[in-house]
Amino acid sequence: MAASLKEMLDFKGRIAKALKDQQLRGAIRFTADSLRTKRNAAVGDLNAQAAEQMSIGTFTDLRQQARKIKEHTLAHLDYYLTRAAEQIRANGGTVHWAANAADVVRITEEIIDRRNAKKVIKAKSMASEEVFLNHALEAKGVEVVESDLGEYIIQLAHETPAHIVIPAIHKTRRQIADMFGEVAGREMTTDTPTLTKFARETLRKKFMAADIGVSGANFLVAESGTICMVTNEGNGRLSTSVPPVHLAIVGMEKLVPTLEDLAVLYGLLPRSATGQKISTYFNMITGPRRPGEPDGPEELHVIFLDNGRTNILGSKYEETLMCIRCGACLNVCPVYRNIGGHAYGAIYPGPIGSVISPLLNDFNEWTDLPQASSLCGACTEACPMGIHLHDHLVNLRMDMVTQAKADPGFTRVMKLWMAAWRRPAIYRLMSKVGYLGMRMYAKKRDDGTEVAEHLPGPFAAWTNTRNFPPVVKRTFHERWADLEQEGKK
Ligand code: SF4
């Protein structure tokens, strides 16, 4: 069942639960590490190829080109949306505009009613997760089946995706075998061929019986009206070509102007997401089935989804609309790697989720998320679009204090802190007081280093899960002054 709003918003409770779950933390770290390593290798390969003049550029070149493409697209989004809509219609498709989640549900239900549809098969689509489409359709009595293997697993578990790219990142083989065994009505072994064979056989029947196929889009090319899907399973192709109706839910920021631009963005996505040079499948869908064509849907519908995106457009957060949902920022984030996706409570987890969830939803309900970061900047470094995630997290914290219903006590403390640190004399005094205070809790370890293992009062929140290095006796300013003196000698 879907989590209640209260459950979704109990952030600290979910973090505490996740931190105690060693199996979850182990599973997330294992996969995130593997994805990060493969991504780094793929970036290295691309750079090596560029040095040999065998690619269209280094990773940095592609990132710069991609940013330019997206900056241009976002600056002229009205034009490119109009262009894409004209092309989709010219190709024989139908275009719908959804201002919010309710619009997507209404439009989908209208299509379902007109077609008297009973069964829906879905390819992976974060946009459909964002609008809770499955729950709405199931409440209407429609059978909805997720066909991406990871999505199918979490659908059986009645959960939301724990990662943008790997939805079932937190599940072990044993858990998956048990869930599949329940559906099959028999004991299931945990080997990959057995599990995938079962999923393939089960889902194949669902593709053939479906009345409507629902997908998202990784990109939509405005000049041709082409829906592009990057997948590693054949489910994307089957979901969009076997059922008589294909419905694509497309966030309006997914547009790219031309096929040439697409090549740049596609060069970044599989490398950043899974460390692949290219994905196993790359589907380009331009209109429904034409006369004489052997397959493809009779009807093709594209729903362009706003759902808060136009609020971000033109704001200081606009570059977040460049996100290509590769998940690379999740894999390197020390917070995500320890608590996993569900602890965030939002559909989009990790650094990008902590930024866009408050922006796409009611800001006051998601003020905790921008705090879920050490501001180490690893996310920004990994992001193929160069989105300054850590800067946006800081800006959101500022907005939280100035605009949202932030805890007044917290706001007062932060204002006092700011006032004190702006005055050098008070800053120096606080450093001395901090040093003396920490001496009471510092413990010497065998290797000679000192740490504080238990701090009192509100500081205990830090030492409950990690040690605190004691404040050093000589401050940075004092050491700097010494070095300057030495330099003059
Ligand atoms: S913010 Fe960047 S790294 Fe994170 S999912 Fe989006 S494109 Fe990928």
C-alpha cells in the first residue's frame, strides 16, 4: 500500500530505521559502489578515446555541450514544446497537457474508458511514479503491471523505487526469490536464470494481454516528435509496441531540440547511470503504427507533465531541470549510501531528490530533505549535466529559513551563529571555548589520535552514529599567522 503522508514525512524516524538495517545498507553500498566504479571506468574510457580522436569529446566536453543544449532548450521551452506537439500530431499522435498529477490521472482514465481497457502494462517511468498513477488506476479496478524487472519486484513488495535507475537496489536475491515464489506458488531458487526466466514468462503473457502500454521518456526530440527510451531490458519495446495503445508520460523538461543534440545527451546517460557506453536497447518512437507496418500501437498519446516544473523555470533552481535522471549523484552521496532511497520519503531520492522534491511539491512539507547532505560536493562532481547540487541544497536551506515554516528555535540559533561568526573577536572566543569544552570529552586512541565518542545534549545526535574529532588547540588562523612570520624570516 502507498505510504500515508504522515509516514512519508517522518524523516528522522525513517533514517533511524534505515541506519539499523545492516542488510539494506550492505545491499545499497554494494550496488552503488559497483555503479560508481563502472561509471568512473566509462568516463576514463571516453577520455582515452577522445585523446585518440575516436569520440566526439571528453566527458567534460560532452558535459559542456549538454549544458549548452539544455540551457538553450529551457530558455525557449515554449517554442520547443509547441514544435514537439506539432510534430507528434503530424506523426499521427495525440498530445495532452497535464498541469499536475490529477490531470495525468484524468487523461489516462479518459483513454481507458474510451477503449474499455482493463489491463495496463508499464515500462519504467519516474513521471508516472511522481503522479501515483498505479494507485489511481488500481482504485478504478484496472490491472496495472510493471514490466521493468526492478519495478516488477518493488510492485510485488508494494514499495516505491529506492533508486532512480535501480528501483530494487535494496532487495536481496533471497527476498526476490521469496516474492516470486509467492506468485508462482512454489519454492524458488535464488540463481539469476531461474528468477529472470520466471519474470520473463510471467510478464510475456501480460504484454500480450495488455490494452494499454504506459511509458515515460528519457528524451523527446522536438524536431521530429520522437520519444526516446534508454533501457537494458526488452520490456520498454514490448510495452510500447504490443498493446494497441501507447501512452507516454513525459516531463516537459525532457525535450531536446534535434537528433544531433540527442547524440550528446545519450553519450552521457548510460555512462553515468550504469557505466555502459551504450544501453542494451535504445528505443526511438515516432508516431503510432502506419499502414503496412507490422507492429506498433494503433494510438499514441503523449502527456506533457508540468507538476511544478514551470515554477522552477526562470528561478535560481532552473538548472535542476537539466537532470537526465542518471542516478550518478545517488551512488556517490554519503547520505544516500547509508540510508537508501526510502528514508527520503520522496519519489526522487538522493541529492537530486533532496533538491527537486521541495520544489515540485509543497515546500513546507519537505524542509528536512535539504538537510540530508554533508555538502561534500561529490554529487556535483559526478553529475553529467554539471548541476550544482550542493549549492542548491544550501540555497534551499536559506529559503527554508526565510520562506518556509522552519523550526523557530533552529532559525534563532542559526541567526545567532551567523551574527557571532561575522565578528572575528567572537569567532576566536568561540574557538577557544569550543576547544576547552571538547577537552572534557576527548579520548586518546591507541594510534595516538583523539576523538570524542560521546557528546552531551543536542551534540549527541552527531556522536550517536560517529565520532567527533576534538577541536585542535591552535586554530587555522594562528597557524597561518605563524607560517607568515616564518616566511618573513
Ligand atoms: S542531478 Fe545529475 S547526477 Fe543526479 S540524477 Fe540528475 S543528471 Fe544524474
